[in-house]
Amino acid sequence: PFDCATLRGADVAVSSDNMGPLDDAKHGIGYAIGGTLNTGLLFIRSTAAGSAFASAWHANVRAPPKTRQFAPPGCCTSDQQVFNRMVKDSTLKHTTNGRTLQRALPSLNRTVTIGALPLCLFSHGHAFFVQRSAKACGVAPLAVHATYSLDNHDHLAKRQRFREAGLWRGG
């Protein structure tokens, strides 16, 4: 049920923190880009565009430019905030081509193609553990990102969530 063929052209493919896995399945990047893109599940292809994007992202995380795009309030205290500011520019629209579901669109003045990983297959913690997105979608996810949980930052709560779901085999 997930036509990921359009992801083949993505230089950068990322998951989202959106709350509607079935909406994501229906609308692809047009839905994903409307929310927060989650750098916890991220693929960067070793293309010239992918490498250039990774370098620019790293530079912007280390020292965000003093431009309106990266200015406070609300930016930029994490790599994810910087990533979202970089890809959510005026060239990335909520569009599909009308015939097939799009999972990738050109962005950043058409220098890189950004792809949206299907939320049912690449789930954030809330979608997988709370919403039970795998069951709703009828698929086994390829990856689950244990997003923020209330613990002492020692990740015990994250490991426990994976254990309870039968996804953790380590110590």
C-alpha cells in the first residue's frame, strides 16, 4: 500500500512527527511537510546534493546564520529545528502531481530533493506505542524512533517501551 518509488530521487529522506499515519499514507510529503520533520529517522544519500545538504546542515547547527530564517524565538536549539528551517523554505509546497502520491519534492532552490518516509513504516514513538500505527496501517514498521520520553535522560524508559513491544533484544 506504500508507493515509495518517488523516494528513489530523494537526496535526503526524513520521518515526521505528524499524528496521522493514515493521512500520511494518503497524502505523502504534502501531509508530512505540514508538521515537524523528525531527524531521528533520517537517510542522506551520498549524492553531491545530499553531501552538500549534510555539510550545510552541520554548519548551520554549529553556528546558525543570523538571518530571519534561523532567528529566535523558537530557533534554533536543536539539529531538528535547524533541519526544519532549512527544508521548509518557499520552494517546498504542499503538492502532489495529481496522478500519484508524491514522497519527494525539490527544495532549497532546487539544489536538493527532500523525501518523506512513510509514517506507517518509519514511526515515531507516539505513533507506534500510543496510536498503534502498525496495527492501524496493517504493516510491520521498518524502524521505530523512541522519541522523547519522561525519564532521567538515561534512556531506561525508551528501552522499556521497546522491550514491552517486543522490539528490544539487548541488555
